[in-house]
Amino acid sequence: MLGPAGCQWTEPTEAPASQETGCVKDTDCKGDRICEAGVCVAPRPAEPAVSATSRAPVSASGRWARGGPGHAGPTSAKGPTQEPQELWDRDLGAVVFASPALATIGGEAAALVGTHAGRFVGVAIGGPRAGEIVLDVTVGGMVWATAAVAGSRAYVGADDDTLYAIDLEKQAIAWTLKLGNCDGARVPGPEGARCDADGGPTIAPDGDLILGADGVYRISPEGQIRWHYPADASIQAKHVFAAPLVAGDGSIYVGGQDGLFMSLSADGALQWTYSIRADVDGGPALGENGAIYVGADDGRVHALRTDGSLRWSFVAQKDIRSAIAIGEGGAVYATSFDGNLYALSPGGDVKWVLPTGGKIHATPVVDAAGNIFFGSQDERLYAVSPRGKVLWALELGADIDSSVAIAGDGTLVVGCDDGHLRAFR
């Protein structure tokens, strides 16, 4: 198979294992051991996943959920391992940056996505109406965020500082909630985007919405603000673009454009901060070993303990603005503006690196077979095996910043910067 610019694909090489010479971080230790107080020791048992009646969001595969529309671990569906055929192509008229969310509308499986023209649509994935628009709602700003779906409602934020609840049965906006203290004239740059409601939302197990905007909000399913961090209304909090993670004990983990990654309690109290000193625009993931993984504009994947201390960090060549994904065996997948997909071990060793021909903003998605699907700004959609072998690569003719959604029948749905939503199987 040919790669970007007609080059022949080659198998990624395995990285050498670290040597045991005492330790500063986990990658100094062999195997699964971790670094504790300068000594390599066996890791503590991972906190068990519990039911959704507690505060532990668990995905369909039994892995920890990343929250919101997706999760860090493998999906319950399998994507195509052979080059798929296009099922349909729907022009939505403006950039599709957000990832499709899966829902049911009128008994039909549909992909929900917003555009940069403030249009929020649902497109039937299969059946007699495959590729047809079955929901079409206008919101008041550009949509960067991926919608979260709970029952018959979808929740999505826009850059008019507003969170929208959309009734999928009535196909209408159920309520809106204006956020923040950015009522002045809109201006370019960070101040103009400070209150944009594009950091999620993540749906907590009790149904509340955890949303990034000017800081972090906890919002009821009916649109009442339960709390806002920081609580002091006079503080002009920096923007939070990433979807927060809700962990088993109710703790919330998220980074912002103040260069800090933080942990909040379920009631919104600050538990700790970890200084990254660069924007954190990608969502974190929680590994089976208890590590919290997050990427940032410093080009690093940071692996943290739940007390905020550093386990290890890995340096890519440029910004990491996607969320982190977790594969089988705890493999950590990260994409970067350097054009690479990185596969790391839970201890931070490089397993393999796969180059593409353009920046990568899209979060990699792992299917039930462990295969990884992602798009690049080289205008290609990739399927890659857990060993780093390219299974196929499709050229779509436009940058792909949206992550894919994998429907139950294996259909891939992905948005592109040309404003098209496409499906393949």
C-alpha cells in the first residue's frame, strides 16, 4: 500500500526496552513496574470498575469511560479491516470539526454533528433513508464540540457561550443556557473565545453535565447550574476546550488554556493542579493502571497519578491537541501536529510510530478488535492494526479533523473540513 506522496509503507520498528538503573519515572523500570520514591516496584492493583449507579462511568466494553460522547477504551463495534466502500456523502455546507455522536431518531440510527455555520443535524446511517437528514436545528454559533446523548436528548455547546439541549423526538431545542461573564463585544483571540461552550459536555452517571467554558460547570439535565469553578464570579477564568473526565470517585479531571491540568471534587472544589505551562485542548483518559493520560501544546503526553504527581512524560515533535485513546493491554495512542500516530506502553515506552502526510487533530478511535481509526490533514482516513500496520488508507479530498464514529454494524461516519459528512463500510 502506498503512503503519503506515493511512498511505500513500512512496518514500524519496536522501541528498545528501558534499562534498569534506579528510577526517576516509570519508564526507567522494566516490564509493568513503576517508579515509587526512586525504586521500581510492582504497580498497585487498578481500581475496579463499578456499576453506573455509582459515580464510575464504564463503557460498553467494561473499560473506564472518558465521558461525554466517547470513551478512551475500545468501542463495542468493529470497523472494517478491508478498504471500505462509501455508503453516502452528505454536504452540510460548512466545516465539520466535531466528531459524530450516535443516537436513535424515529427508530433509526443516526449520526449527530454540528457545523461551523451553527447547524446541528442528524443523518440516518443506514436503512431506506441512509444519508438523509432526519434532524436539522439551528443554534446561535459555530459548533466545535461533540454532542453528548442521553435518552431522547442531545446536548451540544456553541461559540455563542450557550449550551443547547435538543429534544430528538420533537426535533427542537428544549432549553438553552448562557454561560460565563463574556457579555461584551466579541473580539478575536483568547478573550473572545473564553466563554465558548465547547468543552464537552461530559455526562456524569447521575445525569448531570460537566462542561468546559470559562472554567468548568456542573449542570443539571434541565439546565440549572449546580456549580461553577472557579466559584468567584469576579475571576475571569481561562477557557476550557477539552471534554472533562469523570472518574470512579466522582473526581473531575480536565486541562485548560491557563496551562494547568486540574482535579475537582464532585462538588466543584479544587483538589490539585499540575502545571503543564502550555494549552491543554485534548481530553484526558484514565488507564486500567490508574494513570491519567493527557496531551498538550508542549508536544508531550503526560501520565499522572490520581494525586497529581507525574508518572512519566513522552515528547512528540509538535502540539498534541487530540484526546488520548486507550487500546488493548493498556496501550496509549496519541496523535500530534507532527503528523504522527504514537503507540506507547502503559509505562511510557514507545511501541511504534506511524507517520502521515499532515497534521493530526483527530482523536484516534480504537474498535473492539483493537484496530485504530483516525483521519489526518493529509486528507486521508486510516485504519491501523495494534502492531502499527496500515490496513487501509482512503483519500477523502479534505482535511479530517473530526474523529470517526463506529456504528454497531461497522459503518464508519466521519466529518471533514469541506463540510461533508461521509459514511463507509
